[in-house]
Amino acid sequence: MYDIIVVGGGIVGLATALRIKEQKPSLKLLLLEKENGVAKHQTGHNSGVIHSGLYYKPGSLKATNCIRGYEMLLDFCNREGVPYDLCGKIVVATKAEQIPLLKNLYDRGQQNGLTQNRMITKQEIREREPHVNGLEGIWVPYTGIIDYTAVSEKYAEKLLKLDGEIRFGEKVINIKNQNASSEVITASGNAYTTRLVVNCAGLYSDKVAQLTQPEEIKVRIIPFRGEYYKIRPEKHYLVKNLIYPVPDPNFPFLGVHFTRMIEGGVEAGPNAVFAFKREGYKKTDINIPELLEALAWPGFRKVAMKYWQTGMGEYYRSFSKAAFTKALQELIPEVQSEDLIPGGAGVRAQACDYDGGLLDDFSIIENKGAINVCNAPSPAATSSLSIGQTVSERVLARI
């Protein structure tokens, strides 16, 4: 009998489990992960950016957890020796019509406490990033780069030292709610009894949430694949640190950008295309039941109708290197198609509600036997310890 079972060995699940054990070491806690190690999906496929909290609505869960989580993450890395680099980034307006959006973004950053951000001129952009085309920009000194898999491994190491248990190769397929406990059943035939389930299953968080309560969960995870190119080593000089466009305020993605990586190299991307499989990292990855389920969700059909032009543009970039290059050239005109070599891809677990809203904020849904983290896309990695703190406080209020 366990006090807590955490489902999911990504960075949010590990941070949550760690925070619970740090605050109440006597609790018997088990973390179940279906893969053979930690951080195998969203965590291990992201761009490794430490986000500042610039983009998020003041007072939202994303804003408060990102800003608090940022400080927690840096403190943890300093104590545990996990390398990172606060190299800063610029957000660039390349067209006159983007300047009001840029200034709104700057104001939002100020409201979120990012007082060291600065509006910069075209000349100042060139001083920081000599090859960037921009009319005006924001210098964000808080932003950094890190390896989130290394962070996750350190979380797991600390959790085990606190006598938390981690079991790999344990895919949760059923949860049977009893009066004061739940039985968590895995594909390997094991059954574990617990007082409370904490669902941090990422791309399958809605599926696990449906197991924890009989009534329908009113959101579905829609997978969006983000594909990257890498810049050839001889062209790394084009990018000093991080370069971002002004994002579309109506779409929960940041647009293609340039990111220097902590382990070396430069990535360019990602686009954002609907994936035909929740863990579909390649264009050819298709899971027919998952695809049909997404298409059947009324909310997704409404999203598709609303954003079909944007979506078609993203698909075009997915299959056309020339189109991808053209998008990158808005920021760095010197980039050529031959400078790009195929990189990796990640899949974002984006929650979509019944009415066609792409949830812009983190979402935590509680019921009798479980606490379900049902929407935790970027900046969840930066925010992981803060999300873990938020969830752990809810856990400890119930145990």
C-alpha cells in the first residue's frame, strides 16, 4: 500500500514526486514510468530553453509558476552542479505591424517582474546579433539554456535518496477507484494500491485522467509535432545566442527561432504540425485509433476550422525545406537552405477543450482519488519545481 503513486517520469512527474518527499519524507511514494528511463518524451525532446516568464498572462498559472520555477530551477542547478548558461535572448520585430505586439510583450514582461528586460533599437539588435534583421527588439537577459534530461536525472537521483521508488516499464492501463484507495494496474500485470494518484502523464494525461473518474474529462490532448533543423557548424557564427520572432498572440506557439544548445550547436525551428500519433516524432508515424480519436473531438475540429490557414502553412514548411528556410530568413536573411541539416523533433501535449479552445494555461483537475496535471506544455520544464510544489501542496492537504 502506497500513500502516493505518481504516473509519469517526465520532468513534471519527477519534480512533483521530489517535492512531496522533501516536504513529508515519511510518505510511501512510487513513481511509475512506461519507458525504460526518465525524460523520454516531451522533456527529452524540447529545445532546452530556460524561460523567463515573458509571454504569459500576469497572474496565470504559467506566469506565476514559470517565474517561481525559474528561481527554483537555478537554485537547484547551483546546488547540484547541473550546468546551464544564462545567455539571454532577443525577441525581434521584423515588420512595422509587429512593433505594437512587441511593445505589448515588453509591458507583459514588466508586469511579470522582468524589470531587467530592455527595448532595443535596430542598431542594438545588430550589436548583439550582427546577422539579424530587425526593426526593434526586446533584450531578455533572464533566458538561458540547459539540458532538461540532465535535470530530470538529478531529480530522480534525489528522489531515490529520499527513499522514493521508481519503476520503469510500467504502463498504467487501468485505475480502479475504491472507497479510500485506488488500485493502479499496469500492462505488465502488476497492481499497486495507493491512497492518492498523481497523474503527470504528459501526452497521455487525459487518458490517465479518464481512468481516475467515471465522468468525462472535458479536455483532450492534441499532439503537435515540432520539427527542427540544425545549423551546419561552419555557419554557427550567424547565431550568438537565442533569437525569437514576435509570436502570434492567438496561437500558443512561439514561431520558428534560433537556439544555441548547451551541449554545442545551433537549432532552428520548430514548426508546429498536428501529429498523427501522440508520440509521433517522424512524419511517417501514424496511430490510426489516436488519429481518429483526435479528429472525432469537437474541440479539435473547431481548432482546425479556425486555424486551417496557419496549419497549412506549418505543414508546407514541414515538407518544404525552402519554405522553412524562408521563414528563418525573416530573422536572419543570410541563412540558406544548404546551411540546414535535419535535426530532431518533439511533440507538444496541447490540451484542447470541447469548445475549440487551445488551453493557454496549465490545468490541474482534481477528483476523489486523483490529482491530474492535464495541461503542462512549455514552460513546464522551467516551471517543473514550482508545478511540483503546487501539486505537492494539494497532495499534502489531502493525505
